[in-house]
Amino acid sequence: MILPESRNQFRSRTKKKRPGPKLFLLIGSVAVIAVCIWQWSNIKKIFVKGQDPVDSVEVLWNDQRYDEINQLCEESLVDDPLKSNLLLYNGFAYFYRGVNQFSFEEKIALFDKSITNLRKLILIDPEGMEGRAFYVLGKAYYYKGKYYADLTIEYLKEAEANGYVGEDTYEYLGLAYTTLGDYEKSAESFLKAVAEGPTDTRYLALAQAYFNQGLVDRAEEYLLRTLNKTQDPAVEEKTRFLLAKIYFETEQLAKSEDQYRRILENDPDSADAYFFLGEIYLKYDKETEARYYWRQAHMIDASHYGARLRLF
């Protein structure tokens, strides 16, 4: 007797259908919708009917939930566009979101919204503006670029006058004054920043401000302090370039050469360091050696203007 095949096989010959891409798409869509509903339900728990929206925003502010703050503020400002506390939080949230963006375009869009809200607040309640609002407004203008440096200074000074000084207020004031070419006030600001918290970048910025005023002795002092403090190769290289420039311009050629050689120890492909070594050897009346260094600079960077000018 021949038994049917199905009686001595433990696995069916019928193939199971695998789920198609449409099923996966459907499952994914349902999951996304569920997450959105869950997230919105969390927001609704905070922003309940009859509750002051400012109270809701303050809860979100403590958790640094800036996206949700902007969402709630924008909704509430539709009905009450002049509510000062909402404009304040909306401006702050847009600013901190802007700081955390990567692309310049995304940053600027959020900074503009921050400025819009805070400027409205100034028009509505100029006497009630707190110092921190002026501080955020000043920094938002700084991030917009060099053409807003005057507004950066105006609002950071206004914040200071209202009793609010951030840990980086004087640093940003120094940068803004530098942008405007007011190196004396830049140095004053960086000096205050150093007094509040000495860092390698603040020492370097202060040295540059002194150098731009022609106060090379003071510039050298703070450049040497920078070298003693920094662990950052980029900061060290900038410091040594400026120090070498000071020594070159004051005819301390051996010291200048030493700085350029130290730069090359850390960065053998520095075309500028080779070029300026050539300039030093030209001062020594050693044109053969000078041309050697200019050729090295040209080999590293064929478009180096100084090297091309000397060689060709």
C-alpha cells in the first residue's frame, strides 16, 4: 500500500506568503501616528483648558523642551498676541534652538524669530524688560553677522545696565567691538572677560586687541600667557603666528624664527610658516636660504600669493 505523501512528511509543501512591503509601510505608518498621538497627549496634559499658558510654558522650560515651548506660545499668542511672558519665553526658546542647529540657514531662521518676539516685547513693555532678555537679544544679533555688531553692543550694554551680566557677556562685547574696529573698547571688554574667567581663547583675543592698538608689549605678555595655558593646537598655532609677527616687526628675528620653527614642528605643511622663514632669511641677507623656504611654501600651496610673488 502506498501512503499519501502528506502522511510521512512533517512540513507542509504549501509555501507561506511573506509579508509584502505594503504591510510594512502600513505598520510603520500606524506606529508613527501612535507616537504623535502619545506625544500630543503629553503636551495636552501640561496645557490643559483653563490653565494659564505661562504656567504650562514654565513647566516645559524647566525641562528645556524648546520645540514644545514655541508650539504652545505660538498657539497662545494667536488669541493674546501682546502677552509679554509668552513673547519672552517664545524668544528665548527660538534662540536656544538656533544655537543648537548645525546649518547657518536654520540658525538664522530661528534667531530671526527670537529677535521678532523680543523686539515686540520691548515695544509692549519697555520698562518691564528684564536684563536677561536684552542679553539674549544681543547675542542673537551677534550670530546674525558682522553687520549687526552695533546692535549686539547696544543690547548687551542694556542688559548690563539692567543688572544682568552673563558669563560670556564681555567676551561677546569684545568680539563685537573688534568687528567695528574699536580695539580700545575691545581690549577693555576682553580684560573684564579674563578677570571673570581666564581662558586661552580670551587671553589670545585680548592680545590681538592690544596688538591692533599697537601695544605690542601688552600683546606679547598675553600671548605668552596663552601659550602657558592652552592645550589646543589650533590656539597654539594662532598664538605663535602673532608672536612671530610681533618679533619680526620689532627686529627680534631670532625669536621670530624660533616661533615659526615651532609651528612647523606641529604642522609641517604650514606654507605660511615656510614663507615667513624666507622673509626672515631675506632680512639676514641670505637670499639662497630665503628662496629655499619660499619654494617649500610654494610646493605646499601652489597658489600662495607671497611665495609666488617672491619666486616669480
